[in-house]
Amino acid sequence: MASALAGATDGRAVAPVEILNATGGLPAHIVNTFEDPIGFAEATTGESIVLDRRAHTIYSVNRQKTAARKVIVIGFEEGKVLAPGVLALSKDDIFAVADAPGGLERIQYFSLTGTLLGGFHLQTRAAPRVAVGALILNGVGSMSFTGMTFLLNRPETGALFSEFDNSGAVIRHIGTLRRTGYENDPDVHIAMNIGLPLVDPSGGFYFVFMTGVPKFQKYDAKGALIFERHIEGVELDRHVQSLPTTWPRRDSAEGRGLPLVPPLVRTAAVDPSGRLWVSLAEPYTYVYDKEGQKIRTVQFKAAGTIAPSSLTFAKGDRVLVTPGCYEFSTK
């Protein structure tokens, strides 16, 4: 790990940017078989699970990292995936996949061998809200999995996120929509409340706003708001200052034009110690302690600088990153 001091043009002191160099990951002969890996997680067995979005396939990689095999393949049917958006692995080695066959939002969960354990459809159709590169984030695209329940960003309900049981029944709604100044345009107002609900292993939840002025909130296990923090840094300044006031629209499956709002946050995750890692649209990642104070600014580097599309944490103080299926030391 190396550090480089970033410069500021307004005289402010700037914390050093830490360069995290890849310490491992999946070998090239395996990674090269993937078309577009957007999820990478490691089970307690040492096996890895990879979601290849473009191939509509889930791969399992053996502990020795010498071979990969398909455990879930493309299809509309139960036990298969189509247009997957996110992969999540529980501490009990059950993995969940959110997809949208025919535009209908669906969540399924499986054993490491690919055996279907359960699943459900949401009573909504996937509508494009936020684009990160070629990836369109929908409700199921925000899924977090506790091993027993699922968290989804559902701003159209009036809450920031909802918790579902393993049959798809809503257990509770958590958080209220933030004020955006676009309340008279419901579609833009909802798009400005798109974000990622995340489980805090030390208890409670985080919610990271991906659009508009970037912020995050922390909630306790009962769903009560503890605090809200702005996500700030010189890497973000010009983007926040140049946020537009009008938004282009794109036709949805329902035929109505929905605003496509580019995010300032690409992805986020919580490490085993309860620290929040927020990866920006620019290739920087901010790390926050349990009190919401920024303690690090890092960049991931392998063959080049990586703008993460997903972050997951593995034993031994490691973070697994896509694209590239690399691993880095968090120390």
C-alpha cells in the first residue's frame, strides 16, 4: 500500500489518498471466461461465487482457484436467472440473486451448489431509474441479504427501503424520503431517493443515497434514524457544484418517460467492523467509521485504477472487487 497527497485548489488541507494494490483474486484464465462480472463473493468454504451479468450466469470457483463451473444459467424459469442485477452472499453461505425476467422483478436464493432454496416476485415491473455505465439500477438492483430477510430501496412506497421475509412479504418500511426540491415532479423526486440499503454487521443499517447531493444515513436495528452525514471531498466538489436542474427522460416498459439521473456513487458496502465504504463515480472510495466520520480515501489499483462495481468483504481483512475479480488488503 502506498500514499499520494492530493492537491486542493482552494487552500484546504487534503487527506492523502491511499493506493491499495491488488494482493490476489481470481486468476486471469478464469476471469477471462467471464463477460461482465458484477458480483464476487467468497464463502466460508473458500469457494467463490461470481455473477456474470452479460452471460446471465452464476459461476462457482473452487477453493484452489483452479476451475470455475456454472451453477445457475440463463432462463425465465425458477432456478435460472435473466437480466440479473445483484448478487449477495450470507454468512451462512446462502447466496441470493435479484433479476428481472420479462421486466418482472424477482429474488431467488440458492445453496453454493446452485440448489434453489426459495424465491419470490415483487408486484412491480423493473423501470429504469439510475444508470451506472451500462447497468440500470432498479428496486431489485439495490438488494441486500441478511440471510433471513431482504432489504430493497423502494422510494415509490414513501419509505427509503423495505425489509422482506423469504416469501416476499413486507416486514417493515424504514426511513423517509429526503427533501429534494422536486416534490412537484414525483419521478424526479423518487430518482433523487435512489440508494443502497446495507446491513451493518455490528447492528442496524446504513442507507447510501446514490443520486443528487450524496449523503448516507445510519439506522439502528429497530429502524430508527441515528444520524445523517454528507459525503464530501475534493474528488466530488465539481460534480456536486455542476448537478443539473433538469433531467432527460427515457421511456419505460409502461411507456412513460422516466428521468435518468446519473449517480455520484457507484456502490457501497459495510465491512465486518461496521465501517462504511462508499465508491464514487470517480475512481475513489471513501471509508467512514461507525460515527460517520471519514477516515480514509482509497484507490484500488491492479493493471490500472479500478472504479468498483461491487465490494464484498472476506476473512483475513480482504475486500473483493469487481470488475476484474481482484482482492485487496483493507489494512
